[in-house]
Amino acid sequence: MSVFVDIVPSESHTDSRPAATPGRWRALLTKAVLPLLSVVVFFVVWQLVALAGIWNQTFVPYPSTVWRAFLDVSTTHDGVRGYGGYLLVEHLYMTLRRVLAGVVIGVVAGVLLGLLMGSVGWLRSVLEPWLTFLRALPPLAYFFLLVIWLGIDEAPKITLLALAALPPAAVATTAAVVAAPVGLQEAARALGASRAQVIRDVVVPSALPETFTGIRLAVGMAYSSVVAAELFNGIPGIGGLVKDASNYNNTPVVLVGIFAIGISGLVIDGALRAVERRAVPWRGKI
């Protein structure tokens, strides 16, 4: 009987391997192959549209033309260094530095504000309309006012990005705090926890998943405001590069800038997802 018992688990373990393999292949297909395939399809369609000649090359250049523009902006060629005297990596570095500064200020302020608004009802009633008002404003609506107040250096750019990042972080955190399980809060109070301890040990952990969602939205809002933030004195900077190239109908360089913003945004969002998986492991896969 003991021999039979030893053999049966071994056989069932052997049988389970093939069943797990298709699942792993499907996960690999979903995470790696399908996104890569979508990129290939995008470039094929782009090439076909350019070949069709429906639009002028000024509007829809060939992918090879954009690639050459990328090489030109990334290197020194014919005595010209990149675009506007700066390489693409230098433009991207300046933009990321501005985004990082604005996002850190906006997210920290937004999360703290959300914790306060979610915990204090009257404060939420007072500040929620102002947050909605700010969230509804397009960046250009108040950027010129910031330029008048703060000049054309870095201050208005970082302030604009911070104001763009603050509402999503504040709104998401407020909603998460309000939705914190009442039963757990009451149980903590029954065990003698103070209000501060309830917020720290119950409310904040339960709010973390939605707060991370708000942070990711805040980063996206800041990125969508980069071009507006770099309208004045934006070179070096990807937004300044895009704006300057558009003035001269230099579509390939504009597309290089757009791809640089989009790809760096994907990398940053992937990093935030990785941090979220570590900080909020109970949320599961996202």
C-alpha cells in the first residue's frame, strides 16, 4: 500500500506539468507576443498609408524618414548637434526632470489632501468643488497666468505639472479613504486604537490600491501637460522640441518627440505597476 501511495502522487505530478504549460504559453503570448504584434501591425499600416499617397509627406512621412530624423536628433551630424544644440537624450532628461519634480509635488500634496478630505467631512465639502474646478481646466487655460506670475524659467513649468498631477491623486485618495471598511475601523476602535492609529493601520492600507491608481493617473496628466509646460523656454525639453518643430512643419521630428514622450511614459507606468505590486500584493495581478 505504501508503494502505491508513493507512486500515485508522482504520476499526478507528472500529469500536471503539461496542463500548466499551455497556461504559461498563453501568459507569454498575452504579455509579450501580442503587444509586439500590435506594434508590427501599426508600422505596416503606417507604411501602407504613406505609400498610398493619400496625404502629402509633410503630413504622413514614411517610417524610414522618421527613423532618419531620430538618428539626426540623437547624434551630431554635419556639424549640427541634435536639435537646437541638444541631443534627444538631453531633451528627454530635461522633460523627465520637470515631470518628476511636478509629479512629486502634486502627488504628495494630493495624497495628503485626499487623506484629510476623506477623514474630515466638512473639509471635503469645502475643497471638492475646487478640485473639480481645477481638474476641468485645460493646462493652457492657466499656464499663461503662471508665466505672468512666475516668469518663463522652470517655476511655471513645474507648477503647471504639479497642478495637473494634484487633482487625480487627491480625488482617488479621497474616494479610497471614504470607502475604507467601516467594520474594520470599528473593530480597531473597539480594541482601543486611537483615531490616528485607525487611519494609519486600517484606512491607509485599504486606500493604497486606489491611491496608486490615482498616482498613475497623475503621472499621465502631467505627461499630457508637458508640451504646454514647455511652450516658453522649453528647449532643452521634448515638449519644446515638439513645439519648435511644429512651427516649421517638421513632422518627422514632431513624431520623434511624440514617440519619446509615449515610450518613456510606458516605461514609467511599468515601473509604477511594479512598485504597486510590491506595495499592494493583496490586490493581485494588474
